[in-house]
Amino acid sequence: MKQTASFGDPARYVTHLHVAEDCLDLPYTREIIARANLPMTMVGERDVPAIEGDYPANLTRGKHHLWLCRNRGVFFKPCPGTREYRCCNYQVLNIGMNCPMDCVYCILQAYLNNPWLSFFVNIEDLFAELDQALAAEPNRFFRIGTGEFTDSLALDNLTLLSPKLVEYMARQPNAVLELKSKSVNIENLEGLDHRGRTLVAWSLNSPPIMAREEIRTATLDERLAAAACCAEWGYKLAFHFDPIILHEGWEEGYRFTIDRLFAAVPAEAIAWISMGALRYLPSLKQIAADRFPHSRFFYQEFVDGLDGKRRYFRSQRVAMYRFILERLRKHAHPRTCIYFCMENDTIWREVFGFAPEEQGGLPAMLDRSVGWFGGLGRQG
Ligand code: SF4
């Protein structure tokens, strides 16, 4: 099946640095400036980078610009799940906003209102906040991810944040970190004493979707080769089939990707695999139509979900999930947790034959897959 040519490191798309004046003297900021070696503009404390044009039309241009600044809000908070759909109790570690890659379906286009990329350089505050949160609940197990408002590794060759996070997590008795990416910037993960506390994860899709709708991302083969490498370095892996998109030949496409995945990566290294059919805020459709006029998948039939997002009809979702689950189960290790991101109990029952509560709840199912058995410490 045809795959696109590789773009390489998406950080190459960044051509200009903006540095907040109050961050210039931080050693970490200095380090990044020296490593990036890019034209640089200082930004006053109350200012933001100046990018020509209006949002979201200036988003393509804005992705060339990286703003090194301070996070004045919180770094660490629960993933914004909703009551209506089963959520997995994930915790988001907010390392920055926006991403140099450009997926047509990216929810950040509708969620953010600034075109530039931000990266937070006050990482002492980040670690202090983590220290406090993890110590406050020693009997709770935290699954933490940095890939909610940005890609976890896309800028890592500029920021070199991943070794700091991995080494920090290695010392934590009650948490794991998931680095989720569509890039293959894994070089900084080699040789680290991660102690099984970091998982490396990739989003996967059917090859035509990856080729047409995921701009500047790594190819399927690149992602799988990087995953195999991380498994060799002892990292646990995770994969996310999200968003699953209805398209001509979808069965063949997803089958191809799944078979390729298990041919490339040892099944026992995979802690979890999620499935999530396309869902989007209504405002995203127009943004994507303007920015990517060639793209067609938003013109299918959708229904309004209880969380305000549009989804495929239930029967369509169930058909796609059943097909993908059956293929995954052909290869997956029995300990790998296969689950839905944001689906209701009816869909769980129709596809898996049970609701998460019958297995102790989705958070517990995921915790078990990385060897945590509710308050008893890490085993396995
Ligand atoms: S890689 Fe993720 S964060 Fe980046 S554009 Fe694609 S969906 Fe958005």
C-alpha cells in the first residue's frame, strides 16, 4: 500500500524563535536558543508573537514560529473527559501548545486561537507541581501524558525535554508517563534509565489517511521502526487508532496497518491500544475546509454527540470498531489493554461484550496493563 515520502524531523518547520523577555535568562531558554540557532525576536512581558494575518488563516504561517515562554497557568490537570462517555482518568502535563505537523482533523485548530507554537521553559515550576501532585496522593496511580495540546516529541530535538521527563518519571513510585507522537524523534530516549516508567506511543491510521490528512508526520514504516527501536531499549509501547476515519477502502487500510504493526513490534511490549472514531467540534469543519480544501471526510454524515462533538452514527462506529478490534485481537498479547477513548457503555457492550465497570473500570484496566494493582505498588 502506497505511503508518503518522509518529511523528516517536523522541528525543521520552525524557522523563527520568539523569546519572552522574562525567560531570556533561564539556563534552559539559553540552551534551546543555542541549539536552535534560528533568527530570534524578543517579546515583551505583556506581548505575544506578531504573526501576520487572522486566525486560523495564518495557522500555516504561524507553525513556523516557536515562542519560548512561561506557563502562567497550571502544568498538570485531568484530561477534559466528559460525563457522558467513559474516560480513562488520564492526567495531562501541559508542556506547550500547538504542533509543527498539520493534521486536517487536528482539534487544536478549533481549540486554540493563536497560530504560533508555544513551549514552556519554566520547567522548574513544572517539576515542582508534579512533585506536589504525586506526593499528595501516594496510593493513587497516575497515567500522565504530554500529548494533549501538542505532540510529545515533535520539538524534542530543539527542547531536549524528553530525557528530563523520563529521568524524573523513573524516580516516581506511583506514575507512568506516555509520550505520544506522530514523529520519530526518539534519539533522545536512547540509553536512559527509564525503569519502565515511560511509555512511548504512536497514533496510527490507515495509510491513505496518513498520506493525505497528516501533513509533515512520519510514515507508517518510520513510526513502526521507531517503536521497535524503543521496545529494544526496554520501553513499553502504546498505539492509538484515533481518529478512525471512514474512507474508501477503510477495511483494507486498517487491516494493512494492524498487520504491519504486529510484524514490526513485539506484541508483549504493547501496554495499551486505543480506538476512537472521528469526533470533532462543529467549528472545526469550516476551519479544515478553508485550510485543506482537498479534504473530503468532513462531508460525511454525522450525529451530534452529548459532549457537543459530532460523531459517526452508532451503527457505523460499531462496524468500524468491530472490524478493527477483531484484527487487533488476532495478534495482540492477552495483557495488552484494548479500549475506547470516549465511548459510551452501549458501544462498549456492543463491541467488547462488556462495559468497563464490569472489569473494575477503565482506569483500573489501564493501570493493570502497566503492572499497577491499586495501591499495592508496582508489580510485573
Ligand atoms: S500531530 Fe497531533 S497535535 Fe500535531 S497537528 Fe497532528 S493531531 Fe494536531
